[in-house]
Amino acid sequence: MATYRLCYKKGKVGYSKSHAAYIQREDGYQSKEEDLVYTESGNMNFNGKKINAEKFWEYADTYERVNSVAYRELELNIPNEFNHEQAKELIDNFVKKELGEKYPYTYAIHESKNEENEKNLHCHLMFSERELDGIDRDLSQYFKRANSKNPEKGGAKKIGNGKKNQDY
């Protein structure tokens, strides 16, 4: 029988790069108990260049304001009846519907086993709250405070902080 679980977290400045490495099982975070099924990052194009996830999250740690939220994370259980291909399709559809092309993200699908050797298929989805607004910015400028009077001079606007358009 399928069980569902959703956990919503916020990530502080200074933890983005290491958390992205952790969910993607990179930089010493490889695990024998939990297998990485798939990982993907998207919406990370700045000044016409595609930025890799490691650099994006490193910049979030460096340029986001101190004591600020650098990323949000959703932990999603995936029905164990799904195979890996179905799990990827489910998460791809979720990301497309909820984040679209507006928010940079990294996700990883993991499969672990519980004490009864039953699989636990789940996804870690981390994303920036800063909306891609079509203004071409350097990556460092993207994380600066938004400028409502001259948006091109500031960073991208955040959606968080209890705004009505945030459904999570």
C-alpha cells in the first residue's frame, strides 16, 4: 500500500553547497546504505551560460544575505510500487508544475531499505526562492537584495516570507 509523506524545510546560508553534495551523493557523501537513483538540476542559466549545481549553491552560500534562507527543501516519499523510471517521471512532472522555469533547483531520488528490507523510495528537492524574472544578471547579483524601483540593479525577488503565492 502506498504511503505519502511530505516534509518542507528551509536551509540557512552556509549549508547550500554541502547539502546539494549530500543529496547528490558527491564529495564524500556516497553511502552504502542508500543508493542514488537519479539527480538533476535545472533553471541555472545566467548571462547566457549554464551554471552547474555545485557553483550555483556555492554562490547561494557566498552572496545570499547572512541569516537568510538560501534554499527551501521538499522531501517527498514516492510510492514504493513505482519503479525508478516512474519515480523520475513523477518528480519531473512535480518540478515542472510547481517550479516550472521560474526557480533554480536540484533534486535527487534515493532508494533505501528499512529493517524489513522494504524499499523506501524518496526525493530531496531543493530550490531557490529567488524567482527568475527574465533580467539577465550575473550569478552573484542574482542573490543580492531585490530593488523594486530598478529591478535590473538588484537581485531577483524572493517568493518566501509567508507570501500568499507560496502554497507549501
